[in-house]
Amino acid sequence: MNNLNLIRKIAWSFHRSTGIDWDDLFQEAVLAYLEAERTHKPDRGKMTTHAWTCITNRLKNYIKEQEDYKSRKHGEELCSIEDTILTRHPAQMASDFWEALSDDAKDIANIVLATPKKFLWIPAEQVHRRIHNILSCRGWCKNRIQNGIFRITTVCQNKFV
């Protein structure tokens, strides 16, 4: 990939000014760069100029989405599914929990339970990003992912908190 230093520089600049995790910003910047490569028209300007514009716009949108996500209270920590299901409540409550989940929410819960070390002891925002990254690679749209996470959170709060 050409212009890797340009991508790093822009991601680092956004990291320093916002405090958002550098890895997440870099990942978004790389995606924006790949999109810029696809849409670049040489007769309209240099690739680096086009890439700079695409990357900064995408990172600005990413930051805005993160702020919007937090303001909708999706940024609240996911309830500890393991704690809720396995330790604090009897088997019937665990069964009720699973029955209350949508199919998408069950898929998300199973991802977390299959590899709990990836999700334990990290902030909720990082849990959400990891889930988004995993499910985006599987072809899920952003809205579907957010609805699944929201359903898990709602069920946990209504039934077990």
C-alpha cells in the first residue's frame, strides 16, 4: 500500500486531538484510503490530496458517530453476560434471558461468549468496536449490529439489573 506514512500521520493527528484509540482511527483511515484509491481520478488532482480529503472526512464522520453513539446511551457498558447468566441467576433465568434475545442479539452474545478474553476487562466502547469489526466482516450493516447490541443491553437491564 502506497502512502502508509500519510495514513499514519492523519490517524495520529486525530488521535492526539481527540484521544480516541489510535488503532481504531488507523483502521478507519486505511479503509478511507482504499476507498480513495478506488475513486481517484488522476485528471482531477494528486492521489495524496484526494486521499487526505477522504481520510480526514471519514475520520471526522467516525468521531461524530462515536459521539452520537455515546449520547444515545449505547456507550453504556454491556452488562456482563457471563456474570448475569452463569453466576448470579439460576438456569431458568438464563433460559429466560436467551428467549428474550433476538436472533441477531443471540449471535452477538455467542461471539462474546466464544472468546470472552477478547471482551473482558476492556471499556464498552472497545467491546462495541470489536463486535462491529467482526460483524462488518461478516456482512452485517451498522444498524443491524447496533440493534443487536441494544437488545442485549435492554434485556440485561430489564431482567437482571
